[in-house]
Amino acid sequence: MKNSLGPDAMFRDGLSKGQINLQQCDDCGKSIFFPRINCPHCGGTSLTWQPTSGKGEVHTTTTVRRRPESGGDYNVCMIELSEGVRMMSRVDGIDPHDVKIGMPITTFVGDIDGAAAVLCKPAEG
Ligand SMILES: [Zn+2]
């Protein structure tokens, strides 16, 4: 059993525990996604895992058409978190056609095809 997981495995390990963690660069303070070994902003190698605020907004959105018997249409989106990072996600809990660019969302750990994944829902209030 290896102690030191790679950055991607660390991220997935967090998801498996219901946590969405982002790396933050100790040198320039920026948050990083996808997980990696070097800061893409300044090249720093001292990165610290931090839980995300979970707050963000929809950056782009697409409705994927699917037969009703397969679960119906669903949303695929790029979200931008308040930490300044973007990631693929899916807005659950509302009609996929009602997902709008700029809509405030809250992230949570859900399930896509049996794997833990970052999902989101419309932010409260
Ligand atoms: Zn940096």
C-alpha cells in the first residue's frame, strides 16, 4: 500500500470520502485544477490540498439529449468555482434546459456512471 498518492489519485481519494479538495499553491496562492505536481501559474512545487468553498457559477452549459427510457436529457457544464478554477460537472435537480450561464451553483459529490464525481445544484437564495 503506497502512502504517497499522485495528485489525480489524491483528488479521487477525496471524492470517495465526499470531499472536493483543490490544490493551492503556497508560492502564488492560486488554486489549481486539474490536480498536478507543479503550479501552472508560477511553477511552484509546494502545493497544499484545501477543501473547496463549493461555491461557483455555470461557465458553459450543454444539454445532452437522451431517450426518456434511458433517463431523459441531462446537463453537462463547465463550472467556475470561486477559487478561480474550472471543471466539468453536471447541474442536478432542475430541468437541463433551465441551466443558464452565470447561474450560481453549489457543488457536491455525486455519482456519474458509478464513479464519484463533482456535481452541482442551483445555489440557495
Ligand atoms: Zn503558484
